[in-house]
Amino acid sequence: MASSSATLLGKRKSTALAPHVAPRKPRILLAACGCVAAKKFAILCNCFLKWADVKVVLTKASQRFVDIAGIPQFVAMYTDGYEWLSWKRLGDPVLHIELANWAEIMVIAPLSADTLSKIVRGSSGNLLTSIVRAWDYSKPMFVATAMNTLMWRHPLTERHCISIDDLGINLIPPPAGELDDPDFISNTVRLSYDKRMQKQQGVV
């Protein structure tokens, strides 16, 4: 009887001493385009950092508006100038491919009318559009458009939104063309991620 008790006690000790492994955070590539709504980008980045591992991509035009100082220094940030910085010869890593492979989710917020049209055309003229062109659409991509109301209501915008929907890109619609609340965007993406994980784990 004593031997049986000792065995049970040993099992309990073993369980109690087992280290707690925190779940890995999802890897999110967060990008901004050049429009006034990019002033909210630092706030948006900090919303995602509460639950995700984040890397940032900024277009050249976005840097006029983004509050760089509001983004924590530990967050890796990439611009067009980084694209070929480390590439020397065939076989070297290419940044837009590396970032596309690293990310589990991509979020472009704000997405300008200009970059929206470039994505539809299949343009790969800068770091951001090259990542989108290389993206594996078995992984989710979200965009939150931001533009003048007249541009948002333009017939071409509707056609472009239909085209990105056909690609499998998830559109977070703006209120009358404005970038939505950063918390709402972050929560929308997180809810989708949680549902995806539950489905993979067989949880209903």
C-alpha cells in the first residue's frame, strides 16, 4: 500500500514540476500604404502586439504619415530600401519571399486606392506589392481600405474590391471610406484566427 502511495505521489510531483509552455503567438505581417489614415497605424500595430508577433512593412508614401516613434523599437520594420540590401548573388534570400513565408497572416491597413489597384493589376513594383504577389492564399490576408469618400464610391473601387475578393483577400469595409477603428480591425483578425485554430484542432 505504501509503495502504491509513493508511486502516486511521484506522479503528482512529476506533473507539478512540468514546465508551463505558453502558446506560440501568430506571426502577422502588418503593412501600411500612403494615406492620411496611416496616422492610426502605430495604434493599430500596438493593438496587434497584444496577441501576435508582428513585423511591419511601410510603403514610401506611408512614411509621411506613420508615427514611427509610436511603434516599439523591438518591432522589425521594412521599407523598399531593405528589399535587395542583403542580396549579393543567386541563392541569397530575397526579402519579399522571406516575409511572405514568415507570416501566417497578412494585414494591410490602411490600403490606399492606389495600392488596391496595383494588387488587382498584379503589380510588384515595391516591397509591399511584391509580398502580395508572392503570397500563398491558403493563408489569410486582410485589408482595410482608406480613401476619400468620392474615391470609395467610384465604380472602379467596387470592381477592384470584387477582384481582391476573388483572390481570397478578406476586406474589412471602412465607414464611408475611412479606416476603421484599430481595435475593431485587430479583433476582426483575431476572431478569424481563433476560429481557424479551433477548426484545425477539431474544436466546434
